[in-house]
Amino acid sequence: MKLIINWLDRVIMKPDDEQMLKTIKGEVNEFMSGFPMYPELGS
């Protein structure tokens, strides 16, 4: 949960920082790859 709060905080504090937003997007995508929506479909 702290990880998600950290992402939200960083975005709220610097919403116009495009490089940071790209970095956070990558971090979120990496994190979410561990939680597939439909695991029964495979990857």
C-alpha cells in the first residue's frame, strides 16, 4: 500500500514532470505484471 501512496504523492506533487510520470508508469506496469487480470488465459 505504501508503494501506491508513494506513486500518488509523486504525481500529485509534480503533475507536469513528464519524465517522472513515465518512470512511475513503468513502475506501475512492472508491479501490476504480477497480478494478471485473467491468469487462466496465460500470458
